Amino acid sequence: MIDRRNTRQIHVGSIPVGGGAEVTVQSMTTTKTADVDGTLAQVYALTGAGADIVRITCNDVAAAQGLAEIVPRSPVPIVADIHFQYKLALAALEAGVHALRLNPGNIRNEAHIKEVARAAGERGVPIRIGVNGGSLDKDLLAKYGSAVPEALVESAQTEIRYLEDVGFHDIKISVKHSHVPTMVESYRLLSERVDYPLHLGVTEAGPPPGGLIKSVAGIATLLLEGIGDTIRFSLTADPVEEAKAGRQLLEYLGLRDRAGLDLIACPSCGRAEVDVIEVAGEAQRRLEEANLPIQVAVMGCVVNGPGEAREADIGIAAGRGKGHLFIKGHVVRVVPEAEMVDALLDEAQKLLDEGVEARLAAADGIAEQLAAEAAEELLQIQGDANHAQDRRARVAEIAKSE
Ligand code: SF4
């Protein structure tokens, strides 16, 4: 279990962040904010993919005006992303946004920052101090020579002081960097110094799969140490992918309940009786379409499949032209191979409707026996690659010996 660091709690609209609240997923729209309908369509798509909070750029007057129409129609809280122009932060507040993100690297005037903090404070709107390795304050860059963790954290702490000076404490902070070890070290350092909630991300991570790997490496490392209250994957991809990935990561780490499919599949090997990649791909597509929140295993052979995937809610293993459908490791039905994905979908739905006990009770009485026979046949044909039978015999001999 992850022992999460204790932080203060803030609220982004109705969503609590920090202070023991569930870790939340954020993403950012890529549309022009002035395109109200296009941006709202993307906000809805991101929400459907798992985003709890969505950030939208507020880069000009038309964008601020767009926010005034988007915010009241959004299904989730909206954060306005502000760079360079503090007046756009004031305009975004007037548009009704639920939070601001300020970049201390390019809004550097103390009086301007304090003016924004006072206006946000009057409306009960939190501010994310969004430090970014690529746009670090020029003075800090000169002082440290590069965007090292100490420089990122100093930037955040200077901005915190400005906000606290005017009695503003509704703060969350990010210290993002595109280099994973630097990002991890920066957040560790920051978490030792402040108790404000932290927004995690590897900035400019790039397109998948590299961008996903970098993001997971940085974000998961910190989450497992109990650091982090809200996350964003910054992928060069459809933002729906980053919302999905963020949500999946939290589910895989046990930080959020399963809301969608968790498909596990064996990597396949010489024993595989079907094209596991193809079957797993079809199963994933159809189970996602059906939107079933369940853990499903697709295993290439019945010799090892049901046993290796016994933790899965439900699974399918191929063998001798048949699909062996199993629930919690118990084979409940045997169907022709061509029908195995259909049967998997049918049984997954029944399992969700009726529960494990009921579906185990409804199992075909000879399914386990048919699976055992198919596994034995395969062992005869393919050989016992692991020499399991010999070993069993030797183990028994040793156990019985005087
Ligand atoms: S389940 Fe069967 S096919 Fe898949 S990796 Fe294991 S032994 Fe190979």
C-alpha cells in the first residue's frame, strides 16, 4: 500500500486536491480556445477518457472570451493556462475559471503576481505555480547554470512567498522537467520543503511510446513514494490518450478504483495455440466498446493460461481448436476457437451482472475436465518444455525417500 504524504487540501471547483483526496487526472485541450464548441467537444472527450480536471490555454482576449462560454458548459473544472500576460489571468478569473496556472518563469513582476493572487483570493480560485525546466526564470538559470532541481524549487518557493505575502494559500505546485531523474529529484526536494499539494508531470515527454515511458517512469516513481496529488501526462498525441494513460496508471497503482477495462495477456511463446496479439487486440477493442470495468486475461494456451491468470476476473485460453473460458482460474465453458471472443464478452457481462459465485455455480460441469484433457494432449504433442512431469515425479520420490 502506498503511504501518501500529507498535504494541504485545495479545491479546483468541486474536485478536492491534496489532503488525502484521491489522486486526480488532468489533461489539456489542443483546440483554439476561441472555438467554443470544438473546445467543449474535446473537454467532453477528455472527461470520458478519465480526466477529472481540464486545462485550457488563455493566450489572448478571444481565448478569455471563449472561456466565459466554455466554463459554464463544462462537465469538469477548468484551469486557465497563463503565460507572460498577467492581465489574461484577471480576464480568466472574470470568465469564471475554477483555477489558474501561472508560469513563474515568464510572469515575473511581483506586483502583477500579487494582483492576480488578490483577485483569485476574492473568488476562492486556487493557483497552480507551474514551474517548467524549459521556461525557468532567466535569473535562476544564470545563478544555477541550468534547470537543476534546486533552481526549479527556488522558483516555486519565490512565487509561494509572493502569494503568501497577500494571504493567499490556495496553492498547488508543479516543478516539471523533461529529464526524468531531474523531474523526480525536483519533486522530492519540493515535497521536503512545502506541504502544498503537488501536480506531477514530465514536461514535453514527446510522442508514445517514449513519451508514455518517460511519464510513467517519473510520475509512478513519485506516486509510489507517496508524493503527488494530481497528475498529467504531457504527450505529443491526441490528449484523449494522455487522459486515458493517466487514469490507467492510477488504477494500476491501486490509487483509483477500476473504471474501465484492465486487459492482461500473455506475451505468447512457442506453445501458443492462437495468434495472441490478434485475439487480445480484438478482445480489447470489443470490451472497451462495451465499456466493461473488469480484469480480463487472454492467454495463448490452456497448458499454463488458466493457472497463470488465476487472479483475473475472467479469461480465455486457447487449445486444440477450442477456447477455454475461465473465471478466477476455474474453467467454466469450452467453446469453438472462432467463438472465443464472443463467449468472453458474453460471460464478462454476465459476471458483472450476476457476480463470481453465481457464474461459477452456472459452470459447465465438464469444462474443467475438457481443459485438463486439452492441456494433457498439448503436453504430449509439444512436450513438457518445463520438464514439470519429470520434476513432479522426482519431487515425489525425494519426499517419500527415507
Ligand atoms: S500462456 Fe501459454 S502461450 Fe502464453 S506465454 Fe504462457 S505458455 Fe506461452
